[in-house]
Amino acid sequence: MRYCEKILFVFFSCLLTFLLVASARGFTIAPERPLPEVEVRVLTLYDVCVEGTIVPAARLQGHAYAESGCQNDAIGDGGWSVSQFQLYEIPEYHAWRVQRWGEYDPKKPEEAGRIAALCIQDCILAFPDDEPMQITAYRWGIDGARAHGVDWWYVNRVRATI
């Protein structure tokens, strides 16, 4: 054997002896430490859409359920209401929302959900201490809710998923 090979042989022999003795005494090279607990939370469409608003994600989901059963391809009101949030997309309403919150595509769930969350936020601000009126206002508009009062059928439908 050459000198290098002899040194390597001695080194690995010593290492093997150390590992055998250490394992017999219960020593481990890398002692096991418990991993820190990390809470993993998967964000839903509703969580993403309400970010930066005062709207709880569960409330947005409740409206989606009440409006369409959470179906993204839902169409109502002769084609004017679209998406799972049933945004009433007549040209005047769409233009008003675009002017207020920026351009959006009501057929894209993230964009429709964001607009719905902003509409719900307006309803919450209009009726700060009256959740049934807040919920009603999303369906009938703030003025419609003021004029006609609480729509209990709709409120109960929204609350069914909250």
C-alpha cells in the first residue's frame, strides 16, 4: 500500500471503531430534536379575496353559497348576474365598480370575489351594527335594504355556511 492509502485506511478504521463504540453506548451523531411545530394554513379563494378588507372570509363564502351554491359558472337575471358571487353586471354598475375599484373580469373567480368583498365591505360600513342589514344590502343594494328592511330568507341562507 502506498502512504496515502495507509493513511485513509487508518482514518476509516478509526472512524468505524468510533461509530461502533459510540452506537453501543447510545451516542448519536445528530441527536434527534423535535421539529418546531408550524401551523400550515391553506388559503382559500375567499381568504385571498378579502385580504385588506374588513370582510371575514366566511361571510364572502356565505354570500357565494347563497347566490350560486358556490358555482363559478353561475349565470342569472337573464345573463346579467355572473359568477358565484352573482355580480349584477349591467353596463352602469360595471362602469361604477371599475371607476371605484379598477378594471376586473367578473368571470374570473379571484377578480369577481375581490369586487364582491369590496361591495360587502361597503354594506358593512353602511350598517356597522346590523349584520342582517349588511347581508341584505349585498342582495338588494344599500338603498334597497334601507327601503325594504331585512330579507330574512337571504340572511338565513348566507348564515347557513358561516
